[in-house]
Amino acid sequence: MAKGLLFSIIIFVTFITNISAETPEILINPSSEEYTRLSSGLAGSNITIISKEELKLYQNKSLPKIIESYSGISTRTTAAGYDGVYTTLDMRGFGETAKSNTLILINGRRLNDVDMSTINSHIPTDSIERIEIIRGGSAATLYGSGAVGGAINIVTNNKDIINSLKTSIGSYGNKSANISLFTKINDQSSAGLFGSQTSNSNYRDASDFDESNILLNMKHKVGDITLNLDVMSVGNEKDLPGGRIKGGEVYNYHICNRYEDSKTARNIGGSTLENGDSCNTERRVDYANTEMDSINASVIIPVNDFNKIFINAGYRDKTDKSFFGANANTASTPDNGDRYTVTTIDGNNFNSRYETKQVNETHSNILSIGYDYAHSFYDSTKHRKEDEAMGQQIFANLKVRSLYFQNTTYVNESDLTISLGYRDEKSMFGARDDIDKSAPGFADVDYGEYGIFPVIYDMITHNDTTSNQAFNVGFEKKLNRDLSLYASYAESFRIPNIDERVASSSPKTTFDLKPQESEGYDIGVRYFRDKLNLDVSYYSIDTTNEIQYRNLINTNVDPIERKGFDIDFGYSLDQSNKLRGSFSYTVAEFTSGTLTPGVSTYGESFAPNTWQNLLSGVDTLNLRGKSVPLISPIQFSLAYETEVRNNLTLDLELNYLDKKYVSNDEENIEPQIPNYYIVNSYFSFVDKNYTLNFGVNNLFDEAAYDYAVSSTFHNDAHYGLSNVYPLPDRNLFFNFGYTF
């Protein structure tokens, strides 16, 4: 309470100081205040702004791969993964829970839903004005829950749009088309339309992908008031090939799925009872399809030269339909372990923000005070297959209300910038489920000597209200014309999502989970002079009640510490030759806690043979100092760009990812995911209204994978056994663009 009172006093004093200003307007980075809260400043944080001009360098890349080119960010691919499909962004080493600890926004509105679905990455590149990358937890003050590792805000272009048409073809039957249209209706009104269509058969069997996107922006001015309307529609269909079995003892149902036989083949499946000697080629294909529509209206009201009001209201409706077959599934005969799920998430949001500026001879100041409101509704039904009766239905709703402020002051004489921000967020969550055990595939199962066990557990009706706070303070000091020192401290949080509250394959009976909390700091230097730009930073993040999957359920785990270095640089050798790159060193370790062999769903003890063999006979493992799985200690990217001749550019890119522990291996005893190098190259030719791109990804045909899941047993028979998700082999692409 004392902390809240202190910040209330700070808000009041700063507000009174600002409204009395009678001085010229000051410049804030980013320059455009539309669709961003960074206009209020966030000094001391490690922030990267990818401009529209820089995005043109990445014509051959999906959005996740563009963002991964910068430090502190890695990607992880499951299912197919080509062209950004089913790719997870991980900021600052959160491993398996990265998608819940990295906040993705478009025009300041969160794309992350109350579930753990993958964020759509096929926003038309031509529609993007810039990408704002905020590393660390300071973004939680501006945007709320989920920005523990950081936040990425994709800002679309609503002005100065060039009419263009782009097409692309490539390996694996890849075909795509993008269109960008702009019209100025009159001096007060304009409209922009962006559309894209992508289709490919992908580099793995049974992993076809089709997606279409439409983004409409309308802008209108009434006097000094600016009105914006954004309408977006996304539809995609994805076949899911599943993992490939690598290492470990070969069981009957693994015969058809060995990685060594073909890394590109689908996960066919089999059964130890019926299908051990032959591959089940008639198994149904797993899939996950999504339809999403959203509409957002915003208004910017300038009170005077120093004060503005921002208001936004929106609605979004998303439906996911998916099917996952069990090992013995066939096209003609379903297995009781099959699951067809239909999940609908819809909700509304309202945001308002007041921004006021002050400039005088000694200092400049900008203050934002905001209110956020969101209400989401979740309805998910589970069936054995599409045309059968429902076995379980889960209802949930989440209401969030937040108040926040962010203030930044620039002291002229000292070349010093200071930021301070605070958010108070209250969330109200409720959930219940209905179960029909007479539905096919949902009846209790008799395991003989182990007893009768439910296939799915009834969840206790749950309601809770939590209050969480975020805080940041930071400064940036200009040491000389070229060199700046910056530092920040931030406290952030995230509330559990519905998929974490429900573990569909585990004996979980409660929706209850605690909110996750974290605190951390950044310290770094920026250097910009002539040919060289350099940003080097060190960070540390401590989390408590971190939400992870352990012993077949999601739970709040022991404290974890993350720390590391991030480096971004660019160097111009001359007018025609440029280097750019990034380097990240990440350490993520448990600071306390223990782990013991558990008990399976059917009452069997997890045989501890491998534990005893590899861990000197102990039955309980001390987690202190153990690495968090799926985090590579070292990662770097290096790109060389040269102008071969007028209008013709060659770009070579080298990416390296260090070895890391597989998912489920908190003990750090399983074989690791190997390190790998990937080299990409492409040519770009620009002539008047035409643009041509040709390139080769994975130039040296490196066999690699960046995601694998080990067995939860860790006994001798399962040691070294994991499901791996391979990356694409060598592939080509050709892009053609025309502006008119």
C-alpha cells in the first residue's frame, strides 16, 4: 500500500508540472505516436526499432526469422515450421514457456490469447511501418501480463503506402501472392488494403499449409482529430506431421517413425498391440485450422500542442479446430485416444491514454497515463472425432482492468534521460467444465491390477481474482556525442493462461495456478559513429512461481535465474559493402528446488534406473544449477551485403545455434539437441518499378532440428529417446514485385 501511495504522489506531482507547460513540441522516438506507447519513452531498456527501410532487406524471410536476426531472440519450430508456421519466439531464454512469456502485439493490441495458440506470423510485410522490440520486463508497465521476457509490437503502415503486387514461388510447392493498395479519398480521408495468400506442401509429408490474410485500414481527419479503423481477417489450414523418433530403445510403435529413416516423413504411428510389424499408412492426418476476425477503431484527439488523448476499442473472434490421432488410429477406425477439439475465443478491449509534454530550458518531459480493459470468453469442446458426441466442454472467461503511467524526463545540461513507470492490474478468472463419459472415447478405463482410471478428469469449478503490479525505472546518459550508457530495473508478471490451467492429458482436477512474478535489470552501452553502430548489454532476470510442465501437470516451479549478454552491430566497409550481426549469450538455471521420480497416470512408478546410473544413485535431484531445457547458451547471426553492380545486391547470412537440452529434461541427463550452422543467400535486383529476389536457404543442406521432447520416464529403456522436429533442408525461392 505504501508503494502505491508513493506512485500516486509521483503521478500527481508530475501531472501538475506538465499541464503548466507553455513550450514548443519535443521529438519522441518513435516519431509516430499512432499505434505505440513508446512515444512516452522507456529510457534504460534495450530497445530495437526495425524500420520499414530495414524490412526491405528481408524480402525472403518470415516475420519470426526477421526478428530472430536481432540479439536476445531465438525461434523454435514444431510441426512443419516452414515460412514461419508454428514458430515460437523466445526472448531471453524461457524455453518451453516462451510463447507465454513473450508478448506479441499488432498496433499496440495483444495477439496473445487466453490460450497458448501460436501467434499468426503472416502479417503482410508491406503493411508494416516498423517493428518495436522491447527486451526484458519493462514493457509490462506499458502492456501488462506476459511481457516477462519482452514485447514485440508490429506497427502497420497507414500512410504513404505504395501500390504493389508481389508473387513468390519456391521449393516444396511454395506459392504466395501479396497485394498492397492505397487510395487518397480526399484531403481528410485515405484507405489502405493489404492482402496475402500463401500455399505450400511443405518439406515434410502430411504438412500442407494454406493461409490468407486481409488487412484494411481507413484513416479520416476531422479538424485536428484523427480517426483510424483497422479490420483484419485471417484463415489458415495446417496439416501437422508430428515428431520423428530419435535414439533410445526401438519399441514396436516406433518402427515407422525413426528419424534416421527419413527426417521428412510424416509421423505415421502404430500400436504395440496390433500394428507392431507393419506401418499404419492409413492413419488420419493431424491438423489445426484457424479463423480469426478482428475490428479496431481508434481516435487521437489533440487538446493542444502539448496534450493528446488516445482512445481505442476493438473486438476479436477466433475459432480453432484441430484433430490429433492416437497411435492405433486409422482412417476407417478411430482410436479412443483420438481428440477433435473446437475452441472459440472472443472478446472485446478498450484502451485510453492521456499524453502530455513539457519543454523548457533545463529539461523536457513526457507523461502518459492510461487505462486498459479487456474481457475474453473461452469455449472449448472435445470429441473423439468430428461427427461424434461431445465428451467434454470447458468454459472460461477472463476480465482484466489496469491503470498505468509512464514518465520520461530529459535533463538538458547533463544529457540524461530518466524514465519511471507503474501498472496496477486486476484480473478476474472463472472456469468450469461439463463431462459426458457416455461419449465415444471418454469412458473410464479398467487397467486391471492398477484399477479403473478416468480418461479425462472432472475439473473443480474455479473463480479467482488477483492483483498484480509492474514497475520500471531507467536512465540513459550520453557520455559524449557517440557513446551512451543506459540501465533499467523492472518488475513484471504474467497470469496463467487457460491451456496451462488445463492439462488435457494429465490427471489434473483444478484450474488453480499462481501468477508468475519476475524482476530484472539491464545495463548497456550504445555507440553510433560514421560507419559503426553497436549496442552491448548485460541483463539478469529472476522469476518466482514460474509456470512450467512437470510430472504430467502444469505447476508453479522453483525460482529460476536468467542472465546473459546481447550484442547488435552494423558496420559499413564502404558505400557498397556492409556487415550486420547479433550475438547472444544466455544462462538460465534453477536456483533451488528438487525433483524426484513421480508416479504415472496408471499408478506405475517411474523406474529410476537411469537416474541412479547417471546421478550416482540418488533418488532426489537437487535442481540448483541445472539448466532450463530448450535454451541455447550461444547464438549469433552474421550477414554480409554487397552491391555487385548498380541495383544488384548479394546478401549472405550465417546463423548459429548452440546445443541445448531437450524438453522434459530438467535433470539435464538426456542427449542434447546438437548445435548447427545455417547459411542463407539471396540476390536482389531493383529497377524502376520492378523488384526481383532469388535465394537459397540452408545453402549447405545442413541436417538440423531446434526442438525435441524427451520421454518423461528417464528409465533405462527410454533413455535417449525423443521426438524431434526437423528443419528444412536446402530450398530455393524466387520473388517478383511490381509497384504502380
